[in-house]
Amino acid sequence: MGEAAGDALVDVAALERFVNGRVPGEPGPIVVEKHVAGFSNETFFVTRGSDEWVMRRPPRGPLLPTAHDVLREYRYIAALYGRARVPRPVAVCEDVGVIGAPFYLMERVDGTVIRTELPAAYDTPEGRRRVAEELVDALVELHAVDWRGAGLTGKGESYLARQVERWAKQWELTRPRTRVLRGLDEATAWLRARVPKAADVAVVHGDYKLDNVIFAKDEPRLLAILDWEMATIGDPLADLGWLLSTWGDQGDPPGTPQLNVRSTLTELEGFPTREEMAARYEARSGRSMRHFGFYRVLAVYKMAIILEGLYMLYLERAASNPGAADFEWYVPVLIDRMHRLMGESN
């Protein structure tokens, strides 16, 4: 068992009984290792002999409504497997009595998650451009999936208006447990007044970015999209807005502090600009960028509220990653960025 796996997040003996009873293969002991990289659902590597899986479960502590939904993750992965670039689903457990929370297992894809550097095999301007193109192309593929044919349901036509209200509500629930943040209420009003009237409908990942996918180690080929807890049916341009809100130099004034873990990787030579990324998506999907300013503001609004929720978990000593302490000062940076984008989009 990994060093951090015995901290009451996983009952290893109970998980072993579940795996041996539910997952095909030779029964035997399992090894569980906690993976500390993200800030949301808890991730563990589970090994049984030559079998290797990833297990996902929610963090401990009281959660905001709809947050950390691992069952949603599994439902989308199961529906999209074979239709989009997702890991193979293995098993799901809704019974909180097994390890103390719902969880699921998926295959462990042999590849690399790119955060601060590329694999040496393609750390070149050409390789960087290809990484970006793969990100856009995999997103176009996802948004082209026949979601009804995949067995998914949703009210995609009202997605944008519901997104604004959902995140406004999350902020109202978070505010009493953290602090006053100037500027968020003004952004809510701005978004409510500018929801695009006509929108396309597709599978929306909800957190699509460079470090939520796995690339091959030897070539710039995107193998699998991870972290599906926010997936839904909605406007696909929300995914593009989110991706580009994490891409390149965001135009903050000189001297603006940034997260220590912030990757400046996509500012290196070879990576295309946000405008080039949007143009590739537009050309390959056929979707217009006419109202894209709204989606850029929505992305930063959503990011600020999510990170404030994670900062809340840090204050309540329930965060899955101690780096959530940095959101105390980083969320106000995002609010300033959002207001700058609002001014550019008016």
C-alpha cells in the first residue's frame, strides 16, 4: 500500500474484496498508491499483478452540490469509450459502505501528462505545435459524438444560462465559508445580460486543458482525455473557452503574481496563439467564433469560483492538495483578469 493510501480515504482490504469479486482476472492482493497532482477528486493507482488501474473517489468533508461527482465521470467515460479518446472503464461502486465513498476504476493509460515540460522525444517547435493541434482535434472529435446514440441525455439548449446560474449559486454557497470577493457579483450580472441566444449542443467535458489529457511518450499523440466529473450536454464552445483560458500568456499586467505551479509551457516557441487555436477549431468544427468573448469571460468566472471552492476546502482542512492555499491570492488575480476581458468584449 502506498504511503498516503491508508489515511481513511481508502479501505484497502474492502477495495481488494471488491476488485477480486468484480474485476475479471486472477484474484490476488492489490497495491494502492495515492496520486497527488490535481485539486479535485482523489486519484489512486491500483495494481493487482500485471493489471494496472486508476481509482477515483471524492475528497473527504462536506461537498458543494454537484461537485466531485465520480459517478458522473464513470457514466460519461462508459458512454464515450470507443467514440472519443477516453480510458477504458473497468468498474463502478455506488455503495458508500465499501470504502466510505462512491468510486470507480478505469484503465491506467501508459503515457504522460504534460504540465511543465514535454517529453524529450518531441520537445521541439514542431512537436509543440503538434501537441496543440492534437488538443484541438481531440476536442473537435469529442464534440462530434452522437451523444444521444451514446445513451447520454441532457438539456443542452439551456446550458449557458444554467451554467451562469449554477456558478452564481456555487459562489453564494461558498461565500459564507470563505470571504468577500469584490467583482464577482458584477461579473454575474455581465454574463446574465450576454448569454448567446443560439448555441450548438454536444458533449461538454467541462475541464478540458493540457494537463487533463494523456499524451504518448514517444510522439505528440493524444491518447486519452481525463477528469470527467464536470461533463454534461451543452454548448461545446464552453470547452474551447476553458482550454484557451489556460493557454499562453493571459495578458495580465506586468508584475501580476502567478501561481508557482503555473506552467508557462504554452508560451514557448511552436505553441500556437489562442487566436490560431480558435481558428483551427472553427475550421474543423464549422462553429462560429462570433460570440467567443462571452465564453472567455465565462471560463475565468467559472475558474475563479471553482478555485475559491477549493480554497474553502483548504480552510476546512479537507483539500486533496495543499497547494490550494495559493488560491487565497490567485482568485483575486482571476477576477481582475475577468474584468479586463469583460471590457474587451463590450
